[in-house]
Amino acid sequence: MWLINLTPMGIRSGSAIREDFLRFFEGKKSADGHGHRRVHSSSLVPANDPTLLFTNAGMNQFKDVFLGAERRDYSRATTSQKCVRAGGKHNDLENVGFTRRHHTFFEMLGNFSFGDYFKKDAIAYAWEFLTSAEWCGIDPAKLYVTIFEGSETVARDDEAERLWIETGVPKERIFGMGAKDNFWQMGDTGPCGPCSEIFYDFGVEAGEDPSVDRPFGEDDQRYVEVWNLVFMQFDRAGDGTLTPLPKPSIDTGMGLERIACVLQGVLSNFDTDLFVPLIQKAADLVGLAGGAAGPSTAVRSAQDDGSGVDEKTGASLRIIADHARCATFLISDGVVPANEGRGYVLRKILRRGIRHGRLLGQEKPFMHEMVFAVRDEMQGAYPELKETAERVAKVVLAEELQFARVIQAGALQFDRLMDESVRLKQEEKFVAGDWPVRTLESVAEFKRFGNADATQTVIDGKEVFHIYETFGLPLDFMVDAARDAGMTIDHEGFERAKQEEQARARASWKGGSQKSAAPVYRELAKTEFEGYEVLRIDGAKVLALVKDGVGAAELRAGEAGEVVLDATSFYADSGGQVGDVGWLYSGDHNTVVADVSGASKPVQGVWAHRVVARERIAVGDTVDTVVDGEVRAAVTRNHTGTHLLHAALREVLGRHVKQAGSSVDRARLRFDFSHFAGVAEEELREVEEIVNRLVLGNSKVETLVDVPIDVAVNEFHAMALFGEKYGDKVRVVKIGDFSTELCGGTHTRATGEIGLIKLVGEGSVSSGVRRVEAVSGMGALGEFRRDFEVARVVGQMVGGADAAAPADALRARMAAQEEEMKKLRRELDAARMKSASAAAGDATAVEVKGIKLLVQRVDGLERGPMRDLVDQMRGKLGSGVVVLGAASDGKVSLIVGVTKDLTGKLQAGKIVGLLAGMVGGKGGGRPDLAEAGGSNVSALDAALAKAAEIVGDLLG
């Protein structure tokens, strides 16, 4: 074991720094006496924000607050936010391990003001926390500050400069910077403003060249940004116009890893106590225990630094530690390895960590053990890791085992690519290139120097990237293999393909900027939702009307739009449950003035009803809201059913099961959940039996309102669902002792109201995520009626079979028919083989320079029978070459066989490769047997006719 004193006396741990920061801002009171609200980190999967791949900043969870689309009961907050920058526009992945400060996962300490305090207090707070002896105690002489220098459209931030000077920062330590570094905006439109950054001077020894004492601004290694203060004071319109915000806000961010590096007196984040235990664990797991007194070497040194660990080993250990943190938190938050989106980025992170373990000699699974090391280090701040670590480790182990198989497959693919590269080089010379005429001498030269072509072969960089990306085969592995074969890789082509892929990834996640809530919704009073208790309320006032996204004074008969009311009984789209449908009645309580097709919440607390007007509606009118009770009841049954289904799946499959998405409407329910394999029929039956026993038991469904979130989670043990965003007070839906969840949806009063739940489907959504679909109530009755009708028809089909088990009778009948079909297929194949054999037997072999050659077209034969026929023909020839071609369904198949005694003179792969080029295809194989495919059926006869010439040329 590496034995390192992680936190010497007087040096604070990373955990202590995190807690000090949060306590500092909790104590900073507003005018009304309230300090900053400590808000727990949100999920790494942004809630309801398609513009982000992962949560990458502390302000993400407050985005709707800044945009005016959400209101909270506090105006200042502080957080330590989990962040990931490893995909889309923000991608540090390739730098991790090779620099002092790049990470895939990091924690962002932040303080926020939502229209409360502004620049003066934000600057004062930051300086106090960093320099006060009570808190960080950093020497002010080690700090520098930047401000916005100004641009053509925005003035220099003189106010910030003045405030820094008043705080005690010398003017000569304040530097103006351009918009790239010191002007922040959320998107193309919306809140934006100048920012001010605080830098720490690590000293000349940390510089890019420790022998040169460079000033601030000329050495990014020495002077490192530790805190960024963003002053949101403008609203950018679509035409670029900046308008001062009525309530300017503050968003700050300071990386925990960076400030820990400063306060612990080390040069690299990886030498802080946030990483050293993980690096030690990584060393143990890859078999390097006892090797050094310190795991992290100086980044700039490529040599052994005297600690016993060379730089490559140190980089690999840093990568394993960093990636283990990132993967653990991503999987804990519901992401699973996949081939697209977030899951794809997670897979790349995991496989990069595994690969660096292999570079250190560990080919057995080890990364899953790192999960528990991460849990042990981080569970104090993130107690959810205690519950999720076992599940996370299983996911990581499954990925390690799969990656081992992929590495093997990738190596095979690269071998084939090298073979194909040499063959194409030879074909290029033979067909189109270096020899102008096909003389015997030139072909003989081609054959004689064919193997030497490898030394002249450059492997297509795009194809190499395909293997790198698809199979995760490391580039350095492929470079070494190519070098061993005397070949080179087109690195420029590889980089182009990589950049194109990164551009595609960025484009797929740029999403477009999220705009501020439309002004028509922003300043409206909240809608009072009374739909939990009643389906109809009278006398609701029309606060606003929206037509084509713009506020309107009225909606005329036949026009579609949205109606915002001061009160409603309509449930709005939320939590996977669709909004209610129904009607708006006029003030006389008898006339329908609009049909309601649904409702949504464009701004937190404001209900927008989607309507088509039957009569004129105007702002200020009063209407009655009437929900379609039959539809609401059907939706409600399905929603309560999802809670029962969730709990039953956890009981049958294991506690690792967590909701990963849902959709609840009147027709059916869809429930996505984390699980590693398909759910067996017996398990589905058990789940179905459990939920229906609970339905028949008619258990009471309790709804607890305004429960503090910490009480709901820690005392009631309510499940918080993946991807949902919760406030400080929540609703808890409890079904006996079987299910307790945080939920804002509508539910039955007792489980018996559901009637019956019938599972109708199960399948895969993505790697590690399964989906079940079900129906309840009248929907379940309809499903049983359909099943009964099918059973009746089956009973008629199987005749005198046991009427009590029609499914078994049908299976037996179908199995018998399948056997009959297999028998007929065998007979048909045998007949085709016999016909082809007869035709080939009648064919006459020709001699080409003393070698017997048999060429035959055998349409109708599959590849397997073609191989058998090649073996037969080679046996009859004794010594020679067999070339078979077949056309079927618009595709060409070619197989070439060479008897063993001739493979020193002729290789089947070369022959079939040249033939394949004539029919628009490629191929290869062993010297004695090779296959190819093609797409040009019309060229098959001409290609077969060239076989003798090709064989003759190759014989020389």
C-alpha cells in the first residue's frame, strides 16, 4: 500500500472545505434575515432540459429560476453540485490524466442570488471567504482578479473594478479581459452579463517553465482560475439587443478540486485527498501495491520522478481514479452504458479507465471494485451512494466483461483491416497502377514482392477510427500491431474522422438555446390547482389568452389557443402523466365555451389550458373548469398501477430496480426501469400476480402533502424518481407498507378502484433499461376479451385438442409444422445440391499452366452448400482450383477453393479478391478457401470468365 498522510495537521480535507463553503453562505443573511438556502446537488441528468447532455455547472438546476419559468420560496442559495464534462460541447475527456486540473467529474461550489443581492455583495462574499483567516486564509498577494474589458455593444465593467478596489484588491492586480473569457450567456437569447474571475498564483515552480518567472496572463499553469462570479444583468433578445434585467442575479462557481489543491498546498488536483485514496486503490487493484511513496508524478515530466512511478503509469492511475468517480456517479443517477447519447459517453469513460488498467497489466475485471472506494470517500456528502453502490458495481462489472469480449473482436477486426489494406494495395498495382501491361514478367514481379507491399501500405485512418470507436480498441494497440506488420496508420485520416464524430456529437446535443419564458406567462399570478379534490370549479377568472405563442385579448369561435386561469381543476402534463381533458363552461354554468385537449405548465405554477373555442372568450371572463371524469379515472388507475408495478418489480427482480421513465394516459401505462437482462416469463407472471393481489386487497392509497423533502426521503423512505425535479416540500403517495414514492400525480383512493392490471409487453429500451407496458380497469377487460377470442380461434384450429390448454395445443401444432418445414428445406437444399453437383460434374476442368481449374455458376445455393460443393470438387480434382459463383436476391456470392498442395503458388484470397472487385464487392479468407460478396449480378458471368486469366497471371 502507498502510505500517504492525506490531511496533515492544519490542512483541511476536501470534505471540510465543501462543508465550510456551504456554512459560510448559510450564514450570510439577507435584509429579511434569511441566509442562503443550502440546496442538495441535483442529478447529473438534467431535469427537463434537452439542451444539456449532463449537468455541467452549479446553475443548471436553477436555470428555470433565472429564466423566469420557475419560482422558489428563497432568493439566495448555495450548493455543491455534481458536474460532468465529458461530451457534447463541454468535453475534457481526452485531457484527463495528462494535466493537473482536467476531470470528467468534479464538484462545483456555488452561491446564487435570484434578484436579491448583486455585484457588491457577491464580490465581498468571495473575497471574505478566500482571504479571511476564519475561512480559507489565502494570502491576498497570491490572488489576481479579471473583469470584463468591454466590447462594441457592452461597456467596460468599471463598476466591478471599483468594487474590487473598495474590497481591498490593488488596481494593478485587476486585469480587463474580452468577451470570450469574461462575458457569460446562457444561450443565444436570455439572461447574460459580464463576469469576474479570481486567479491563484501557484508560484514559479508550477509554471510552464519553472526557470522563467512570467507575469500574470502569460502562464496558464502557474496562474489558475479558482472562482468565477457571473453578474446576470442583461436579457439578450433575438436580434442581439441587450436590455437591463429588472432584477439582476448572481451565479458563481468554484471547483472544489481546485480550491482543495490551493488549501492543501499541492500543485495538482490529483495530489489532494479527493483523489489520492482512489489512486492508491487503483494501484492495489492493478497490482502495483507497495511500488511508491506517492502516486501522482509531475505532469510535465515524462521520466521517473524518483517516486517509483513513471509518468505513463501515473497518468493511467489518475485516469482510473477520475473515471471511477465519474462512472459511479453517472450510473448512480440512472445512466447506463449504451451505444448512443449519455450511455455512450459513460461507456467511453468506463472503457478508457479499463484500458488504462490493461496498460498497467491488469486484464481481469477491476473497475467495479473502484466503485466501493468512491462510495467510501464520497458518501458523507452524497449518502445516496450507500444505497446505489452495489447496483453500480454490477453495471460496471457487466461492462468490463463485455469490453473484454469487444477487445478480442476488435483485434480480429483490425487484423482483417490490415489484410484488406495489403490486398487493396496489391490489387491497385495489379489492376490500375504500377505495371502498365499484364506481362508474365510483371505479374511474376507482383507475386514475388507481394508481401513487401505491407511495408508500403498505409491503413485507412477512417477505418481505424471506426474500429477505435465501435470496438474501443486502443489506438496505440493498433499502431503497435501495424508497426509489427511493417505498416503505418493514416493518423491525419484518423483525426479527421474523430473530429467529424465529435462535431456530430456536439450537433446532436447542442439542442438550441433554451429561451426565457414568454413574457405573457412570466408575470402572471400562480394558478390555484384544486383538481386533487374536485373535477369542477366554478368562477375561474381568465388571466391571459395565448394564440400562436403571443398574448391575445380574445379567442373567437373555432380558434385554437391557450387559456391561463387563476384556478383550475385540470391536471397539467407532469411526471409522466398526461394532462386532463374536458371543457370550459361560461359564467351561466350551462354553455360550453371551449373544448380542452390538455394542460401544461409553461412557467412553474402557471397552468395553460390547450383549447379550441366554441364561443368567444376574452381576458377577464369567468369560466367553469370541468374535467372529463371518465378519462381522469382511467388515467388515475394507470398511474396508481405504475406505483404498484414499480414496487413489485423491485420485489421480484431486486432492489437495484429504479424507475427510468414512465408514460401514463387513459389507454395504458408504460414503465421504464433499470435492469441488466430481459425479464423472464415466470418473473412477469409473478409481478402480475403480486400487483393484482394488492388490487384485490383494496389497500388504502394515502397522500401526504407539504412534506419536507428530507423527511420524505429519510423518514418515510420515499423513492425519488429518476429525472424528476423536486421542491423543498413534496407530496408523498403511500400504498400500505408496499410502496412509498414522491409523486404529484392523481391517484385512486384505494387499490381496488384499479379493477385489474394486465401486463401486455416487455422489452429493451437501451442497454440496462427495460420497459413494461400494462393496462388496467376497462383496458384490462378489453385485453382479456381479445385473449379469449384468440383462445377460441386456436381451439377451433387445433380441433380435438384439450380446450383447457389451447396455448399448449397451438405450440405443439406449430412445433410439428416447424419440423415439417425444416424437413422440406433440407430436401430442397439436397435437391439443389444434387442439381449443382451434377452440373459441376458435367463441367470440364481446364488446365492453366499445368493447374486444373473448374469454374461453375450455381445459382440458388446458399453459402454453406457452396462450401460443401467446393470441397467435393476439390476432392474430385485431386489437385487444382475451384471457383463457384451464385446470384440470389440481387447479390453475388463467390467462393474459391485451392487444394493444399498448391497454396504455395496460389492463394484463394487473392483470386477471390480480384474476382470480387469485378462484381462490386470485397472478400478474403484462408489460402485454401476464401469467400466474397458483391452487388453487381449482371457482371457475374464476365467475372467467372476471367478466372482462368487471373489464375494464369498469378502463376506468372
